[in-house]
Amino acid sequence: MNVTFRIKRFDPEKDARPHWQEFKIEAGPMDRVLDVLNELKWEQDGSISYRRSCAHGICGSDAMVINGVNRLACKVLVKDLGNEIAVEPLRGLPVLKDLIVDMEPFFDAYKAVLPYFINDDPAPVAERYQSVEDRERFDATTKCILCAACTTSCPVFWTNGRYLGPAAIVNAHRFIFDSRDQGADQRLQTLNQVNGLWRCRTAYNCTEACPRGIPITQAIEEVKRELLWRRN
Ligand code: SF4
Ligand code: F3S
Ligand code: FES
């Protein structure tokens, strides 16, 4: 199929503001948006800049806005989009070049919720046992690949870049509900601050954007309830 492929370009060394560049390309039935970007970069314009690594929906590095929706370029087939495709950088984060955004603010929020296992008890001889039911409690939120599609689809984050955002809350959830972990109070204290989880207005954009199918809004509600329960 013949495709008109538009890329929002921005080179901070040359451009005062972003602009669209249009390419005509022939795509095969199994081509994904990432394949088209690769072909354009390798065959037509080596200066096109974007992140990618695994090409199989695992590393989370190629999240971008595709025809207005946050998606992973390696998981979207061209044939499912039609003959007109437009790709833009994620919204709400500073654009460094073309489709590459500065992920520092995103990872700062992630780090703020202590996204690692905390337990000061002496290490057991074998593993720390956990029942199947207790493991199930946070199974969904273990699946995050830190692609930022959720946080950059959130209207609250667009207007307030200091909002910790859904990805940080998802990763807090993963440990708060882990029966072996002891750091929940610290994480909840951070999430209870002015730019924490009470900023969420239940917009659901994050849940719709997540390429891993994580029920993000539900996870946020669960953390809110846990915080209220612990304070009473
Ligand atoms: Fe990406 Fe989903 Fe993780 Fe958000 S929760 S960073 S959309 S994988
Ligand atoms: Fe934003 Fe998701 Fe809440 S889109 S407002 S974090 S439900
Ligand atoms: Fe790794 Fe798409 S390149 S998720």
C-alpha cells in the first residue's frame, strides 16, 4: 500500500519550532510504524531521530504519538492505520530532537516512589515465601515497561509537569501491595504530597494508552484507598 507518512521534525540546532515533513512510501502488509521509520532513516534521511531497541514491545523505548494516540511504534501495523500516518513526539516532555523527548522528568517521578524492594529484616536462608494469592495482588503492575505512554497522555500532566503521574503510581502500587515489602508508608507519604496521586482526575487516558494493558486507573484508585485506610 502507498502511504503518506508525516513526521514532526525538530532540530534544536537549526529550527525555531517543530515542523512537519512528508514522505511517500510503499509499505507491506506486515510492516509496522517502526519498520517505516527505519526504512526512511536508512534509505532516505539519516537525520530522522527516534528511540528504539527491542522492536518487540518489551523495552518501551519507542512510545510516540501515532495518528493522535500514544502507541509503541513497534506494535502498530501500518495497514491498521490506513494511507495517512502522522507521528509526533510524546506530549508533556521537552523535545530533544524529532521524536526523542527528555525522559529525565519521567524517571525523576519514578525514582521518587522508591521503585524497589524494601525489607530490613535479616535475609532468609532461602527465598522470601509468598502465597499465590499475595503474588496475584500486584501482578498487573509488574508488567510496566516504563514507556511513558500513560503519563504523557494524562491531561493533568500536560498542565502540571510536576504531577508524579500514572507510571510512578503504577510502580509504587507494585511494591505497596507486595506482602514481603516494608516501604509502603514511605511511598504513600510521597504520593500524598501536593503533586502526588490526588492530582489524578480519573481521566482514564492512561489506561487506554498503556501498551501492556495495565488497568492503571484502577491501580491508582487502589493506592488512594490504601492511603485513606492507613490514615484512619
Ligand atoms: Fe507504559 Fe503502561 Fe508502564 Fe505506563 S504503566 S509506563 S503506559 S507500560
Ligand atoms: Fe491522568 Fe490517568 Fe488520572 S489519565 S487523570 S492519571 S486516570
Ligand atoms: Fe522496544 Fe518498541 S522498540 S518496545
